[in-house]
Amino acid sequence: MRKEEMAKVIHNGSILISEPFLGDPNFERSVLVICQHDKDGTVGLVLNRISNLHLSDVVEVNDEVFDMALAVGGPMQPNTLHYIHRLSHLTDAQPISEGLFWGGDFEELTSWLNQGLVKQDEIRFFVGYSGWSPGQLEEEIEKNVWFVNNNAANKLLTLNTDTLWRDILKEMGGKYKMYANYPADPSLN
């Protein structure tokens, strides 16, 4: 398989980077991680859209021990809570990629949070998610709506959300590095 074809292969743990001028406000200059990709469709979470909510606003946690801002995982079911983490021993956690997991036993997780057993760089919480019907994401990738990176999932919890879109593109190099420097509104140049 050629390098260009490999850059379009999607699987759990793939990172999607929106093209610079995507007009959809839900995904403009966004970076997503794919949590589930199978015959039934695709589920992903936007990593660089932070909401005004904190975990303690939606879940009973001791905010003196653990609290963090929630990201907006996507426009679908904004009343749901999702999480990705490095907690391999969390019951029912689904592996996304090496060392990165999605979901798991929430009561067990809440207990760990309240005991101070989870560090902020081990987990990220999201309201809502992004979803595609079978074949829809592949069509969008063929139309260059999304760039695919299959080598960055292990760093996602430690990268700066404010510069994530630009940083991932720069790291990909080549033409992607050029895209990282595109202005948000080229008419202002």
C-alpha cells in the first residue's frame, strides 16, 4: 500500500485533522480521535474544543481532589459523557490504541477520581460525540475533508488543546506542515 493510501486508512486510534477551510463550525480546525470504527459506522471525539463546563458540573466528584474542563466531543447527544484515558486496569475499558482506552466502569472511575488515584494527564472527558454512518467517513476522507494521522494517539492526553490542530499538522510534515500555517480567514491577509 502506498503512503498516500495508508494516510487514508481509518481504524480505532486514528487521528482526524480537519482541512484548513472546513466550513462546519462543529469541526473547523478540529482534531478527533477515532474510538470505534467498524461495519456499523464510526464514533470519534473532538479533542480541541473545550466547553465552559467542568466535570464537577455534571458528575458528583470531589472538585478539591479532581476536576477538569470538559471538551465538546461532537454535536451528537451533547447530554452524554465520554472519556478517553490511560487507565488500562479500569474494568470494561475499550482499547483504542496502545496505551489509550475509551470508557469503562464509571462508578469505579468516580471512586478513583475521588480518592485522587487519577492524574489529569491520564484522562480527558467529553460531552457529546461525533459519529458517521457506514462509509460516510471514508467518503469525507476521499474528498479531503479530513487528513488522517495513524501515529499520534499515544500523545493525545499531553498535547496542548489550544495549538493541537497546528501542532499535529506540523508534526506530519510535508504538505501538512504548510497547511498548519494557513490563516483561519485568508481574506484578512
